[in-house]
Amino acid sequence: MEKSYIIKQISIFSENRPGRLAAIAGALRDAKINIFAFSIAEANGFGVVRALVDRPEDAHRTLTDLGFRVSFTEVIGVRMRDEPGGLSEIAAVLGDAGVNIEYAYAYSGRDGAVLIVRVDQVEDAVRQILDCGGELLKASLFQ
Amino acid sequence: MGCWNRSVEAMPPDELREIQYKLVKSLIGRIYETSKFYRRRMKEQGVRPDDIRSLADLGKLPFMYKQDLRDNYPDGLFCAPKDELVRYHVSSGTTGKPTVVGYTRRDIENWSESLARAFSSCGIGRGDVLQVSYGYGLFTGGLGVHYGAERVGATVLPTSVGNTERQIELMQDLHTTAIACTPSYLLHMGEVAERMGVSIKDETDLRVGFLGAEPWSEQMRSRIEEWLGIRAYDIYGTSELSGPMFTECSEQKGIHIWGDLALVEVIDQETGEVLEPGERGEMVVTILQKEAFPLIRYRVGDITILDDAPCACGRTHPRIQRIQGRVDDMLIVRGINVFPSQVEHALLEIPEVGRHFQIVVDRKGALDAMLVRVEVSEEAFSDKITDLMMIRKMVEHRLRGSLNVGVAVELVEPGSLPRFEGKSKKVVDRRSL
């Protein structure tokens, strides 16, 4: 049951220099892969691009074939109300559920806002969040 | 000119050659008896001790290579009984195995004698305070210069490397008159001193620098001399020879090689043929009086020109010009020898990164900075920045451990590093000397 909420995010290693994001995004465009959300984390000299896409397997293969270092990471998407207080509400749920966030980013689209979260014990987190009344995205949205 | 040992240093060239011949003869006789390695080498070459009948016959003898030192790690080339050794020094080899050099009491004495003559030829002796800012320990620089300075009667201030502000304070308080260190470290000291509001030129007694263990240039000499108000002398040696052994004299026109201690040939790197003085080539060294770790026709790998004309200082021993490069891909970073093959070797032991690499050496301020660029392996790639940073730290730590010099590591995208073998792309040296 918990597994159906675990989303495959793709993570791509990138050097911190001009043109690297363009190369990644261009490759996804050419493969007609849609990006729902993404973020860039940076350390000095390098970064990791993280993205939720509609076809993660294809994205992984496409980028790997082009020589990128790519991995899948399990994340969960917590729905939020797209209005003041939305994040605060969800953050409280995660706190109550005892979920420690490793990193998070968010997007807001037609169906409301979503907080994408990477946690340590993902199945436990899913259970706790649902128990505390949180609403999670189904992984099937991302194949 | 203040000779330490005038009868030797100014002896007629013919006499010096006669002494060299006798020393070579007895060295070869002794080595043929005691060194299994060199006896085999000589037999392979079809040469016996009796075949050495003049100094020119030295050319009949086989070469020794850095590889030989590695193959015989740790003490396979030693020719003195173990209980006669009074010291070891260890330097990094081209790959995993270091080079161990052993010294008998007499070896240390000859090494000190060599430097005592050198220091005297630059006017340093009793009443001087010599600050030794070479590293002490396994590296030969610190202890080598230390013993030479004590021999000549100078007062040694053994600061070793690092803690630069304290070095400058001590330089002022204890009235240092001479310093031995790498040229880049002296430039660094100059900068740190200025930040402290101290002018080395006007507010210290420093007047002489013995600078070496890394390549430098005449331009750098002029800059150091003008800026710091000192005379800067080139000092030469490598751990295999003993350590730093020879310097320029006050004329600053080449490094005197004491002919009764060492015999230098310059050869054509390709054919091995001995070149005439004045021709540029690879330096080959025979240390004439070494007991524990003799070197016969050792190919040091440095490129220079031999000059056997008498020096204006009155010394008759031959000189070599400032080292003009290397025959191999050895780099010198902060005075420490680094071979790209060491980096390769170290990376093979670290599964988190690939085997491809690029070394970038630059000069940050006065000091060398070495960067090694590596690719994260597929298995080790994590999307957590902290994991990647830990990998980088770990690789830095491991490389530092095997190279003995601080290294910064940069993680790069797979496939972005040069794939083909060869030095040109694997090493980028941006330093201008």
C-alpha cells in the first residue's frame, strides 16, 4: 500500500558551470519528456539537479546514454492547499508524524500545490503522514 | 670567498680528476662485492671492475633508474651492514612504494660537509642564524640543511614549515640572517609579513636565502632579491643523492658540484651518450663516497647543462646550471615530488571515483595549489549533496596521505576528463615562475 505513494525522482550530477542545465533540459525536450518539478542543489563546484518527470525510466535512459550520471531517488509528494497557510499545515503534519526532511521542494499547478520531500524511512513516513491526515500523490501519476 | 675547505675546493682540475678516478675505482670495486643488484647489472652489460682504467671508462657502466629503487624497496640496494645505519629518510616513489634512503655516520658527515662548503661559499657561517623552513622528518630538506648549518658553525633555528606568522616573529626576535626554504614559501612569507606590517627588507636581518626543492627562475630571483633585500641562492639535491647538497656560490653562476663527493655527467636522454660541457641534457649522478646507499650513474631525471670552466670565485669544481626541466612527468608541488602515476595508483583504490583524472596546478598567491579532478562512479553517486561532499573529502584525505601534499578534489561529470594516456592533458600546470 505504502509503495503506491513512492515516487521515482531522477537525480542528475552536474558541474557548476554555464550550460549544464540547458544540456539536461534540452535532452529531456528532445525525448519529449515533461518536467513537473525540479530543483538544483549546489555545493562548490558541482550540483545535483532533481526532477519529477512524466516518464522517469525514459528520462534515466536518455540522460545516461548522453553520458550523465543519473540515479533514481525515492521521494513522496504531499498535497498542500494553494493558499496562505498551506505549507504551514503540511509542515505541522510532517512534524507531528515525526518525519525528518532531508530535502524538499515544491510546485503549484492546476491541481493545487505539492511539497516534494525526501525522507530517510520512506515507507514509515508514508504511513505516518496518512495517519496524521496528510494527502499524498500517487506514484502512478509518474508512471 | 671564504672557503670551508680551500685545499679541496680550489684544487687544480687535473688533481681533482685524479681523485675522482681513484674514488670511482674503489667505489666500483666495493659495489661489485657488496651489491648483488649492481653486480648483476654489470654482468649483463659485460663490464668488470678491471675494465675501469680511466675516468672516461665510467661511461661503460650501466645506469641506475628510479624504477630500480622501487623494485628494490625497502633496502635491497643498501650496501652497509644494518647496524651501521644511523638514519633513514623516505620519499614518495612514482607509485605506491616510497624510496628509502639509508645513511651511515660517514654518509651524514659527507652530506654535512657538502653543505658546509656550500654555505661558506655564500658567506654564511659562524655568527649567522639560519632558519630552516624546510620540512623536518622523512623529507630530507629540514634535517639535511640543519646538519650542514651546524657543521659550518651557524646557529640553527629549526622552524620547519608552516605557522608563518610565528616564523616571522622569530625571524625578527632571533635575528635570522639566512633562511632555507622553497622559493614559493619565501614569497608567501613576504606576503604574510606585509600583512603583519613587517618589511622583511627593512625590519629583519635576513640577507641570504637558500632556495630550492622546486623549480624557479631568474625572474623570480630578481623579484625576491629586490623585494626582500636579500641574496637568493639556488640549492640543489634530491633524496636519492642524500638530500639538498649543493648551492651556487656568491657569483650566482651555476651550482657547484663538489667533485670529490659527486660526479655529474650530462647525457643525451635518448641515446645515453655522454654530452660535452655546455650541452643540454639529462643529468646522471654518481655519488662517490656514499656507503649505505650508493648511486652509480643514477638518472635523476633533471635536465641541465654542465659547466667545467673555473668559476670567478676561485673554486675549480664543475657547476651545473639551474635545473631546466624534467625528462619525465614529475611535478613539484610545494617542494614535494608528485608523479601523476601516484594519483592514478591512489584512485584505483577508491571505488567511489573513476580511474580517470586531471591534475591542475596553480599558484594561489605565492603558494602552489593542486587540484585533482575526478568523476564520481555510478555506484557512489547519491543525490544527497552531503554524501557527495563526504566522497570529495575522503578522496582529498586519501590523496593527501599518498602524495604527502595537500590536494583539493573536484567532482566532475562522467566522460568530461581526458581519456587518452599521456601527460599533456592529464596535467595542467598554470604556474608561471
